[in-house]
Amino acid sequence: MQQEVVAVRRNSEGDIVEFKLSSGTVVDYLQAQEMVKNGEIKNLQLFKGRDHEQHIRSIPDDTPSNNLDQLPTF
């Protein structure tokens, strides 16, 4: 069963470092990357950034409310 991200935690620079899932579980960025890769988290995808590293982003769907930047923090 796929989970959803319901909240995010940011570091002092504003980067997302942890994700709170619909189950209440909190995972760090690397764990979330693996879960996205395995299809365990819906509405997210991996992409290669300009720094050639893998990053997580919301799947573009014209619904701003489910974008990572719009989610509450915890």
C-alpha cells in the first residue's frame, strides 16, 4: 500500500530533510528516496539535479496543495 507525505521537516537552510508519512512514520531524505524508487510513496518522483544527484519532487499534476513546498512542517 502506498503512503503519502503529509508534512516535511526542513533544516536551517530551508532544505527538506525528513518526511512524515500518512502512517505517522518519519523517514529521512535517503529513506524517502528509496521508498519513492520502490513505489512506496505516491505523488513523488526522483529526478537528477544539476548537481547530478538524485532529488525528490512532487509529480506535476496542477494541484498546488500536494506540492512538497506547500505541505505543513512538523
